[in-house]
Amino acid sequence: MARYILKRLLRSMLTLFIIITIVFSLLRLMPIEGYFQNYEKMSQTQIDLGLAELGLDQPLPIQLLNFYTDLLHGDLGVSNKYRRNVEVTQIIAEKIPISMTIGLISLGIALAVGLPLGILMARSTRTKYKIGDKLGTVFVVLIQAIPAAVYYLIIQFFGTSAFHMPLRANMNEPITLLLPILSLSLGNIAYYAMWLRRYMVDESNKDYVKLARAKGVSAGDISRKHVFRNAFVPLVQFIPTSVILTLMGSLYVESLYSIPGMGGLLVTVIQRQDNTVVQALVLFYAAISILGLLVGDILMALLDPRITLGKKEGGR
């Protein structure tokens, strides 16, 4: 296990290095206007001095080396436009708790609702009319088929009208966060329900379940103690994907409800061409995504001792 984790960490660090290098290089190919507050009013001499101060007059490999040197010391640079001369680490530190709070609550709701829904759908497949499975399938298909941006807008429009909620969320008024959290939860609820239903149906058709039924074990005990437990193991590998979906959804939802979190920040700094903050946020999102994939593999091994994390098993 320790050897596998070390190998995955090294591979993850290499992947992160490649991503950041590509993003860093692409941003350096963009117009230099993104590094100055009043570029159109600056003289060529002022522009040259500004580029020299930022180290942008040096060759790209030297700039990249300086960036990674600063990164090892926890220095991500300063904002050039969003909050001029304010350290990027300070900006991100103010935004992370907001996004983490909303994201973790939405994931918790998705697990609390999606897993029981998946169990209900799977057990309903063995009933005569399969009502639970049909209704659950309709919900899953609708969420999967409709673009997330569309049902985000529908929830905002009807939710604010029906419950008389403001269009802008307020972190000091938790009730105003209900619609954003619901929006972020729906995709993962459908995701968990769909895959858990599939794995439970597959498990229900295996020989050990048929033997348990033949011995007279109750359907509830079979479903709870055997089918669900074995079906949940492969589902764990989708938790990192749901984290990534939540992060991507927050980009739009936080902007839609004017939530001052990481998602809204990324949209804002891209619009303002604040390249230093953009590359720092890309680093953050890439690190979270890669870490999530690693945690998913480790959780699968911990939940099922039969899984061996070696050269051929457990790798993605």
C-alpha cells in the first residue's frame, strides 16, 4: 500500500507539473495587457519597466524556473488587476472556506439522497410494477440529459419566485444558500443513484445472493449486508469524479448567485485577464482533481481487502 501511494504521488506530481507548465506557457503567449492595470495609458518605457519588474522580459524557461522556485516557497505572486499588489495566496485563502462549505454540504446532500435513491431503484427492479425504478430513472435521465446550466437557471428562476429568495446569495443568511446548494447537488444525486442501482442489480444476480435467498435469508438482510456493501466498493471510485463535477459546477453557480467563492473568482479574473491569479487557480483546481483520484483508489482498497494495489491492479 505504501509503495503504491508513493508511486501514485510521484505520478500525480508529474501530471501536475505538466499541467502547470502548459498553462504557464500558454498564458505567456497571451497579450501583455493582462499584467497592467492601465495598459492603454502607459508609455512603452513604462511597459518595459513593468515587464522587467515582473520578470517577463526574461526567456520563458527562466520565467518558468523562477515560478517553480517561488512556488516551493509558497509564493504564487501578486494580483495585477483583481486586487492590485495583493498576494494571490491571501486572495485564495479568503475564498476557499466559502467554496469548501458550499461544496461539502452539496456533496453530503448528494450522498444522503443519491445512495438511498439508488437502493430504492435497485430493490424496485424485483417488484411487479417497478414504480420506484421507473420514477428514479426518469429523474436520472432528466438530470443527465439537460445541460447543467439550463437547470441551474430553471432552479434560480422558479426557486426565487416561489420562495421569495434574493437572486444574490448572502453567506450571513444560510437560507439564501439553499438554491445554490440544491443546484450543485442534483448532478451528483443522479450520478450516485444511477451507478449504485447498476452495481446492486449486478450483485443481485450473482450466485452468492441466489444461495442466500434459497437459505431463506430476508431480502432486507441480503440487500443491506451483502448487495449494498459489495456494490458500494466500486462506487467509491466515482467520488473523485463527483468532486470534480462539483468544482466545475461551482464556476457557474457561484457566478450565478454572486457567491464570493473560488468559482466566481476564476470567472472574474479570466474576464479581467489577471493572469497571475488565473494560473494560481488552475494549479489549485488541478491539484484537487489529481488528489481526488488518488483518494478514490485508496478508499477502494481500504473498503475491499481483496483489491491489490500493484502494477496491474488499482491503477487508473
